[in-house]
Amino acid sequence: MVHAADFPKDGSATDNRKDTTASAPGKVRSRYLISFFAGLTGALMLFCATLFGLDRTGNLPPPAFSNNLCVDEKLNFLRDNPIQSPNLLVIGSSVAWRHVDSQILASALPEIRPMNGAFCGLFANQSTYVGHWLLDRAPSIRSVVMIADPQDFAGCWRVPAAVFNREHVDPYVYEGDARWGYYMRYFSPKSLARNALTVKAQRAGQIEWDPLVFNRYGDGPLITNNTRKLLYGRPDPLDRSCFAALRDMGARLAQEGRQLMVVSTPLHPDWKEKYDPDGTFMADFDKRIADALNVHGGTYWNADKDWHTPTHSFVDAVHMRWSAVQDFTVALAEQISNAATGPTKPPGLETAALR
């Protein structure tokens, strides 16, 4: 039998029971934290091991600065293949990336040191954002050539101009920062897994319509004998903010004493016949480009109108196969030469015509 006298009057037995009960949540909390950090460390180790394994097998995509494999791979190319003291910069979307053979430019114009700074899938405001970035990084650039199609100027309002964060990309591309930290900063396991399945084949040029192959200047040859559907449908209405971005680029270049040329890339005749049979859309596009350049000066070559190539030169509505691109680049070199050696004019539009 337990007697009341067996318990201290100060209630210490009761206090002891309270302490035991209170300590249980603390132990659970400690175990939870230990498990959490152990799981976090394990996940980090697994992620690092995955990156290392993908790197060893050639399947590691670049850090997802833009979460667009084509753009991120071009940044990776610029990091690994710096172009020394370029004086001519090509900007734009995929038609600028794939429609220039810079080796031909360099051969035809020995004073030219070209750099293809075009990225796929960009609208005009994004192309000029990239252009400003590259101009800041390469003060040797004296001329900018923007190659565009109407789709580039029909949707700037939908996308931010900043394709990537310059503060992060600068040290990665130009200062040799270790790349591993950027995989953590731009952690995107879904994108990593998707791109890891194809990037090795794309770099080897084994995916016909989506190769990630660059020559020494940053051009992206599209080498194929096949043709696909027009692919591009009716364009959206032209966006005034796209042309404002072009005017801003022109203002900067004029202030810095650099030259600007805009080239309207050739388009598939069937696409124009289907979506712009009376030519009003292309005429409006043509006028808006001219108006934008007229503010601060520049050269405009409407290659879609003035340079003719057979229908079989196209692989879709806007892209030409590499064999046609080489002929196109010869004509482009002539336009660049004409713009550089022509008579000095006051600010205003100089329209280049194929001679």
C-alpha cells in the first residue's frame, strides 16, 4: 500500500512527471530535424552525383539561365569559345542564328571579325536586350546587323525583354565561374531530365530539325536535304513595342558612332501566298522597320523583296537550308560593304538594294 507520507510534500514527484512529459516533444522535434537534414543532404548528394554522371557521359545540359535549351547552350558556347575582338555583331532570333555563314563574311570582307550573337526563339525586344549585353562586353564592335522575320516583331508585349539575368550570366560566360553552383541557383529537375535525353544528340547534329551545332563564329548551320511543312501560321499583329526596342538600339548605336543594319530575311513564297496574298502585312512590316530606322539612321535591306532564291531553298516558312544560306551570305556581304563604303549621309534611312 502506498501512503501519502511516501511522497515529498514539496510535490517533487509530481514535478518529475511533468518534466518527463514535457521532454517528449523535444525529442520528436530533434529526430525530425535530424531526419530532415539527413534527407536534404542525401538529396543534394544524389543531385550532385546525377550532374557528375551526366557530365561524364556527355548528357549534361547547360545551366538553365533562361530555361530554354537553345539559349542556354548558346551561352555555354560563348563561355567555351570566346570570340576575340569582334567588330561586327549579328543579332536576332533563329533566322539570324541560322542564316549567316560568318566564314564567308570574313573571307569576303577581310577587315570583318564577325560574331553571331543571335539566339533562337527571341522576339525583337529580347534580341536587342542580348545586343545591348554583347555591346557592353565587346567594345570592339563597330557594326550591328539584325536579321529578322515578321514574327520577331509580333508579340514583344507577351515576354520580358530580359532573356536571362546579366548579373549571373556575366561571371559564367566571361569570368570563368564554376558552373556547378548555377545548377543549384537555377534548380529545375524537370527541365534537366527532359534536356538530358536529347542534348548529346543535338550537340552531335543528330536531331535533324533541332541541332545545337555552332561554328567558330557562333552560327548555327541547319544542314538537311529534307523539307517540312510551312510550320509557321498566320502571324500575330505587329507590336509597336518591338519597333520601340529597335529604335532604342538605333539611338544607342548612333550615339556611340556605330552602324546598324536591319535585314528582312527571305520568306517562303507559299507562306506569303497563303497568309498575305495581297502583300499588305509585309508592306506594313517594311514601313515600320523603315520608320524605326529613320529616327536615328541605319541601313535597311529588304532581302525578302530584293533577293530571290528558289522555293526549294526553304525548309519551312522562314528557315533556309545551309546551301542557300551560303549564297545569301554572299549577298549580305555585298550589302555590308555597300553600307560601309557608301557616301556619308545625315541621320536618316539608307535603303540598301541588291546590286
